[in-house]
Amino acid sequence: MQDTIRTYFNESIQIQVAAADTLAQPIQHAAELMVSSLLEGHRIFSCGDGNSTFVAHHFTDLLLHGSRLERPPFPAITLGMNSTHPNQHECLSRQISALGQSGDLLIAFVSRHHSDRVHQAMEAALSREMTIVAVIGEEAPEITGLLGPTDIEVRIPSRHAARIVEQQLFFSQLLVDLIEERIFQGE
């Protein structure tokens, strides 16, 4: 059992080190994009697949309630998947189609190779002229294929869904801390 515990810690540490070396620039760009969007009065939508849905909710909660600072809420919405409609696989994209506007952002947390709901939400965001930030693992070709030149890809160096979700949770906290720092402390 102790070997398993050590293996988990070592895997997580190795991914953190690799991510720190390769993802500082995309994370900085994502934070700057979110700051600009918020200062211009736009909204940030978030969604996720599987366990990454929790990360999307957590990210929105941090945007609404604050991370390190007591501050006004940022306009943030987590796209929900509680639809009882027969076409529930379209529930995320329909929310974007109904609420998304040009200049808004969609941050998509994806821990699997493919997610129909998130893919459709991204397509809807593109049709609404929204910018996308995709926080994904090493293998998500259908997600990366949707990203345009102004969109941002944060590719976590792992193929293991649990390790990807761990990093997504870390990045969601980091992004909100960076946003707060830039907007309220001018750094």
C-alpha cells in the first residue's frame, strides 16, 4: 500500500514540474484574456466533462465569491447538465446559444479524449464569437481542432484522467488568484 501511495505522489509531482516548465505562458495568456474580458464587462462561462464538471463549478464559485480577496463577484456562469429534455446531450450548447455573446469567454475543462457535450458547447461558443480557453490533457484532438488563433490551449502533460483533474483544480485556483491580483492589486 505504501508503494501505491508513493507512486501517486510521485506522478502528481512529476506532472506539476512538467506543467510549471511548459504551461506558464498559456496560463499567463489565459489570465490576461480573462482580465481584459471582465474589465470590458463580458462574462465567463465554464463547463467540464465527467469529473472535470466539479472543476468548472469550483472555478465559477471562485470567480463569484473570491479566492484570496474579499471583492465584488465577477460575472461567471457554470453551464449545467441537469436537463430532462430528450436532447439533453445538447444542454451545454443550448445554454451558450441562449446566453453567450460576442466577447464572452468559455473555459472548458476536459479530462477525457472526447466529450460530445463540451465539443458542442465549444461549437456554440464559436458561433457566438466567444473566445475559448481549453484546459485539457495530452490527448484531446477533437477539442484542440476547434480552437482558433485567439483561443488558448492549456495542455496538461498527462493522459491519466485523475491527474488531469488534479491539475485543472490547481489551475482554476491559480487563474482566479492571477485575475484578482491583476484587477485589484494592479500587478
